[in-house]
Amino acid sequence: MKATVKGREIMVGNKNLMNDHKVIIPDDAEELLADSEDMAQTGILVSINSELIGVLSVSDPLKPSAREAISILKSMNIKSIMVTGDNWGTANSIAREVGIDSVIAEAKPEQKAEKVKELQVLE
């Protein structure tokens, strides 16, 4: 997201957004992002006037039944595939946590349905 507030350009988003707008991401911020991903969280970067000023981490809590549901699917020889807008690190961390077999990450909302249709054709 990008907005101008009182003459200052504020951006809130992922690394791709910051890179597209030539915002330098310092090493310590990269480390915070990696740590977030390892904990199944999504790192969100904040910049003002093209200077990075903060890193936020957010996560959606996993449903208590998620691991059990995936386990039941596996017992039925059904392969589980997660299609998500989350970054690869976060997506893989969540997949490991619940036992999901395969991950498609960084999918935009309009791409998710198309990915599911592609996967259905392959089956």
C-alpha cells in the first residue's frame, strides 16, 4: 500500500514493494524478516519517503484442527497442497507445522482460483 500523508510518501508492504520503489532494506531488517518467516509469520515493511523505518510481523493463528485434518487426508492417500499469498518462508513454515505436502506461495488473490483449477486438471 502506498499513500501520501501530509506531503510524505508512506509505504507498507512486502520486500517486492520496497524493492520496486528502490527502498534499501538493511541487513538487520532482512534478519527480522527471516526470523518472522521461521516463526510462520509474515513480515511487513514500513517506509517513509523511501527510507525503511520499521518491520512488523503478523500471523494468522492456525486452527487447532488443521494438523488433524491434514493427517486424515494423508491416511486417505490424498496429497495436500497449500495455495497462499504468504511469502515462501512463512508458507513453508506453516506447511511443515501441519504436515502439508506441497506449497504454492506468493499467489495473488486473482491467481489462487486459477492455480486450483490447474491442479485439478493435473489430477
